[in-house]
Amino acid sequence: MSGKYKNVAYYPGCALEGTGHAYNRSTKELGKALGLEITELKNWNCCGAMEVKNVDPKLQTYLSARNLSIAEKMGFDTVMAPCNGCYHNLKKAEYDLANDASSREVNSRLSSKAGHKTYEAGTVETIHALDWIKEAIGEEGLKARVKNSLKGLKVANYYGCMYTRPRHIFPEKDKGPGSESTAKPHFMDDLLAAAGAENVEYPLKTACCGGAHTLSDCDTSTKLVLNLLTTAEACGADVIATECPTCHTGLEMHQVRAEKVLGRKTTVKILYFTQLLGMALGLSARKVGVHENFSESSAFLRARGLG
Amino acid sequence: MTGMPSQRIDDIAARLDAMIASADATLVAAAPEFAEDLLALGDAILEIWLTAHDATPTTRTVEGFRLLALQRQGARGDASFNACRETCRELVYHRNLVCLDPAHPDTARRLRLGAMVARHLALFIGGKLEVAGLGEFCCASRPLRSQEANTQPAEIA
């Protein structure tokens, strides 16, 4: 724990206002319970998500840069994005602006046209919700605050793909002890272990869930997700902890679809890491939005004295 | 489960399913062979992709493993291949776990998990053969990666 990030700008992004609302709620409640201050960016826009990035990558850079520029204008040097897609895109924009003159030119031109200050690389740091808790509170700080230990809960931590890829847009990772690893990420494991959970060795923690193909190519996504779920169960997990709304929703939807279409039932629960940490701090399941998840885990949590 | 890997993704997936369903005693009795088969099946999966894209699968190795070199080869100019980078490394890791200590009490479980990892690789590559963009939206940072497309990674031995 470094004690930094106690007061950061908050960029929820579009998914957290829709399908990932439980993640939004639990992130805010967790911050409150830990005494951390987050201030939502005013008038934020889409980060460019998946679609804009692939159609016009420089436009995506601008869209993300505009959010960073808002953070700067609001007086923040750090913006926290819990969504892997937003986090990835803000990081990518930072990289583009630092390394690509034509991206800087497009950003400058569109910023002038939109009438706001052009964002310059290196002004605002983008962090993930995992960095936020890990740095601001740390494992020892969490342990000291746990009221309802996750003891006995076996968790497979699923990070998804965009939290670590591509490596070069995350210069702070892979810096040795204490830093996050792109090959074997562990921040979520560290935090949940501090809250008492028993992390299982999960070999697919960054494997593809078929995310963006969830609607357009359902069968591929269902098969990939089913393998993620069955592998988690083979590892002995009761719960898959997630940190990305796209992964989370994909796992939930395709868990149902795998049973319906492929006749393969899995029972592993799917919860955001912020929900698990929140409940470990004594927050109710409702407070952290378990009822807003698509999958049902209330009875499971009650049976374990959580929530 | 020995011999050369078959050249169809579905056949490979079926072999992996069979390995996953095998009794502990069967897996333990020939653990090193099963572990080497896992790696060979991983190689075969990536060979299928490369061959389908008119590339000659490399015989080189990265960090001593052809699988990692094949993944690098597939990733050149196709950023979405990032999505199976760690899956390949996990496969190598599980093979090593078993080969270094085949008498370990967890050997059967390790082999099954290794087979599940290989199955994910088969599903991902099989999915990409049907929908080339799989992995592209999420993992790829296309403009960045396209700059790297023509550079030869120094690590390839």
C-alpha cells in the first residue's frame, strides 16, 4: 500500500450505467466503506469502446483523451476506471498521444473544434479499480477492516483480456515485486485473499471469453465461456470473481445459454470482486447490488453467512 | 493417447475431452507422455491456423518451446492473437509441472487442467477460423500492433 489514490476522479463508462450497474454500485459502496473519495467526471463521454476503436482508432484516442482532459480540468491527476474496456482505452489513448504524432494532431484538431483544452500525455494517470484498492488501502488495510471474512469461499479470479493487453500500454506493470503482472495478474487474488477468500489456481484468468462476440457470434462465446466455467469448477472454485462488466455479463448470459443450448449445467457463481470485498467489509448483498446481477447467487451467499 | 496430433480442430478437441474424462490411474500411468501430447496438440492447433492462412508453420522455438514460436508467428500482423498468448504459456507451464514431477499427487488433476487450457486454445482458434475477428475487438490495439507487423521478434531462437 502506498496510500495514494485516496481521492481520485471516477470514470464509470457506459457499461456501468447499464448491464454493469451492479459493478458501479458496488464500486461506489466499497469506496465509501473504505473512506475513499471518488468524484465522477462531469459530462464524460464514451471511451470509444470496441466499435470506434476498430473503425477509427484516432477518433477513439480523442474520445478517451477528452475524458482525461475533463479530469485535468476538475483538478485531478488520477482517474479510476473499473471497466476493463474503458481502462484499456484510456491507457491506449495515453500511449498513442505519447508516441504517435498523427494521434496528437487529430486530438488537437478535434479538441479545438469541440472547444476544450487539448489533453497532453502524462498529465493524468489512469488506474483500474484494482490499482485503486491495492494502493489506497492495501492488503493489510483490508484485513484490518474485514467484518465478515470470506473464509471458506473458493474463488477463481478472472481478469479477462483487456486488463493486461497489449502489454506496452501498461508501462507500470511487470516492474517486479509489488507491481501487477501482465502474464499472471494477481491484484484481485491479493485483495480477495486479504478478505479471507481462498483463491484457487485458475489457469484461464486472462483467456478470451468471446466478449465482443457475445451477441454476433453466440455459439463461439458460449463454448469459450463454458470452458471458463467448467475449468473454474475443476479448479474447485465456488465463485468466479470478475473485474470487467463485459466479461461478467458474458459469463452470466452464456452460463444460462450453455445449459439451454448445449445441455451443460454449471453452478459456479459469478460476482464482481467489488461485491465480494464489500460483503467482507460487512455491507449487505443488496447494498453491493447482488440483486442486479443476471445470475442468482443470493441463496449461496446467505448459506455462507455473507450479505 | 499417443501419436501425431490429428489435423482437425474438432478431432483435437475430442482427444482433449477424452483426456479430461480419463481415470486418474490412466493419466498417472503415462503422465509424461500425456503431457507431451498436450503440447503436441497445442502445436497442431496453431499449425492449423497458420496453414489455413498460407503460412508455413515455423520449426523454431521460443524459450525452448515451438508452441510459443508458433503463437508469435500467428500474432505477427494479427493482434487478436494476443488473446491466446497466456493460454499457450499456461499450456507449457502445465506440461512442465507434470514432466518435472510426474509422481506428484496432483498429476492427474494437472493433466486435466492442462487439457482444459488446450481445449480453450482449440475453441479460440476454432472460433477464429469461423470468425476471424474473434479477439480483435477486445485485445487488439490495431494501430499499435500494425506498426510491429513487419518486425522480427528478437527472442525467436
